Amino acid sequence: MLEACLGEIAEIDVGQLRQRRLVPRLRPDEREEFEQRLSDLLDELQARLGEEGIEAFATYVATHPSR
């Protein structure tokens, strides 16, 4: 999945790329809530794929332990 995303990014003008990185400090219950809210948002966007007049864009989300 990451490789596919990087391949798509390599094909666009860097000015079209919006990116952000964040290393939040959360308690385990807060992290669980964060990940659930993010998942819910992505599910909501996925459900809209067939709607008329919407524009497609790609997003990639990953979480991992920070050093």
C-alpha cells in the first residue's frame, strides 16, 4: 500500500501534494479514540465514492511507534 502511494506521488507535481506529519503524545485510551475517529472518517469518505459531482483524491494514513 505504501509503495503504491509513493508511486502515485512520484507521478504528480510536488505543488499538488499536501502533507503533514504529527507525533502526538496520548494515553492508550486516547490513542484508541484517535484511531477510531480517523477510521470512522475514512469509512465515511469511502461510502461517498459513488456520489455525483465529487472529486477523487488519494490519501494515505499510517500509524507506527515513534522513536
